[in-house]
Amino acid sequence: MYKLIMKIRNLAVASLSLVLFVHMGALAHSSHSAQQDELSYWLKIKATNKYERTEIEDLGIPIEVIKDDYVISYGSQENVEQLKKRNLLIASSPLLSLSDFPPEDGIYHNYSEMQEALTKLAEENPDIVALDSIGKSVEGRELWHLRISTDLANSNQKPATLFVGGHHAREHLSIDVPLRLTQKFIEAYRSGDARVVRLMETREIHIIPMANPDGAEFDIATGRYKMWRKNRRQNKDGSYGVDLNRNYGYQWGTGGSSNSPRHDTYMGPAPFSEPETQALKTFVEKQNNINLLLSFHTYSELILYPWGHNYNPISDIKDLNVFKKMAETMSQWNKYTPMQASELYKASGDTADWAYGAQHIFAFTFELDPTNTLGGAGFYPGPHIIPTVVQKNWEPFLYMMEYADNPYRVLEFNSGLLSF
Ligand SMILES: [Zn+2]
């Protein structure tokens, strides 16, 4: 089954690597010494199964694209040497020079624009939108949170869904998509869309669009994209950043993450060592009504569910069936491939494993569009992609609210696509 899925996915991007090399002709190679933490190489790495892929993640190299017998990643000069030593490197190439949000890419929201957009939503819709901060980042930026409900005075009463974006700095689309879905939702409510009105009246919706504001700002701050992934913690060895999606405290450090601070999948010195993950934890624990969670990432067009830290499936069969049913239902709308996260490779300490393992929240990770990797375009797909990605994730967005009262309802006959 898995093999088949991968085969199907491969068809869409056949001869990708060939195209890449053609386009790699005119490159501006970033100065490596200027910023050692920067990732400056595109990497094609030998790996034929999830065990070999996990070994790569263990080296601190995050995998972005998986094919039958290789994976695509981005890494530093150090990573290139590591892989060469192990005879795993098929090819590497300096990344294309990428500029800061150019005028066209300006429709992506940086931190202050995000702050403005959220403030505007709250000010214009005081009856249904409340804005607050769940805490501060390492560099002191607010971790903004929107609560949406027709009954703001009585928080924590109605079944709730939490949407989170932007754990990884360079995944700017994962910040814009939850923001724009939220704007669309509020517009639909104002225009009297019956389904949205019903959801608004019977559910509570939480949106934390930018879980890693320091990283996102760093990624665009100097006039070029830096391919940054982690937060901006200064580590003991002088390097920067903890991978927030390896820092959650459920089965933390049990594979698919690195304990070397220099690495891109660095798990941090302890579970929840970072203020960003700590704030998320405190917020979720304080709520007692969140039953569903969706964490947006980019890219690869996947719907992932726990476990990430364990190759085995969830042992509770009923829960597993809920995850499978929900993932498959949502995939019919956005056409993303549903699978258990560890089928890709092991990753411990991620949001979804913690949310399910420690809080019994049914938690999913979306890897949004696109699937191609051209010169880093996977993370920087341009502005044209935004409306499409918002549109194809609109139904999954509503579906994640719909079943917040009781996710087990999806197992009832004819649930899912026919439920609305
Ligand atoms: Zn990510």
C-alpha cells in the first residue's frame, strides 16, 4: 500500500532531479562562513526505507521529500561531509539565491503584518473574535492566539479545535494558510453561510498561526531567505536554534531527532525547554475542551497522524480507526496522501504525538503544497499558490471543527463526506 502510494506520488514529479540540475547552472552560492547555521545545500541522499530515513533524521538532517530509493533534504557543509563519509550522498548542489519577500511575495505575512491582521480581525469582530497572547518567544515576541466563538464570555464550554501554524521558520505558507482560512471563516459567518453559522454557534475555535515568530522573522530579515527551520535559542555551543517540532515532551528524544545543537532536528536540552512549546503546552492544558488539533507545516502534500516516534501503529484500535477515517476523509478534499507519520521516518517530540499521547487530542499534521523542490521552491512557492491551498483546505478546516464534540462520531455509518 505504502509503496503504491509512493509510486503514484513519484509519477507527478518524474525526472525532477534532472530538471533541478539543469536549473542549478546559474547559482549564487551563499557565503558559508558568514552564517554557519544557514543551510546552503540541496541534498539527494540514499535511503530506501523508513529505517534508513530515520538514520538520516538522527544525523540531524530533516527530510523533505521521499522517493523509492532516495530522499531530498537541505543541509550545511557539515551535513555534506557527514553524508559523504557514510557513502550516502548521491548528489548535492548549492541553493539558488533567494531574495526577501519580493513585491509579489509581499502578500505573505511577516510578524508585524500578522499582528496587524489579527488585531484587525479582533477589532472588527468583537462579538466573535478575541485576541490574546499565550506567551512570548525566546526573543520576546508575542505568541498570538485567536479565540473564535459566538459566546466569548463563556470560554472553555463548547467543543474546541486548535489550529497551529508556523512551527518551522521557513514554512511561511503554514502561517498564511491558517490565517486566511480564519478570515474566510469569519467572512462566511458574516454573509450568513448556514454551515459556518452553525459551527460558530456550537464550537470554539483556537488559532495560533505563528508558533515560531523569531525563526520566521530571521528567515526573511536580511534580504534573502535563509532556509531557517528552528527557533532562535542561542545554544550552549554558540549555535542557534531548537527544532520546536522535536521539543514536545511525549517520548521526547526517542529517535528521529538530534541531540547536537548545531543540527536542524535538534531536540533541545530537555522536553519543553523552549518558551514557544512551553506556552503551547500550558495553553492546551488550561483548556479542557480541545478534542482536535491540526498543525500546519510545508511541504509534500501529506496528512500525517501519530505515531511519529514509533513505527508501530497506535495500539487503541478504535482511536486508530478515527485517525485513519479522518485522514482519509480529509484527503478526498485536499488530495494529500494520508499516512502514519513514522511511515515517512521516525520523528519524536512533535506536536501531534504529544497532543495525542499526553492529552488524548486527535492531532494531525498537514504538510501543505507543493510537492516539488526546485531550488528550494518547496518552501518558497510564491504568492500564486496561496488561494489554491486555502481553497483545497477549506473543507478539512470545517471538518476539523465539525467533529470536535466527539471525534468517534466519524466511525458512524455515512460520516465524513456526507456529514454536512
Ligand atoms: Zn515543518
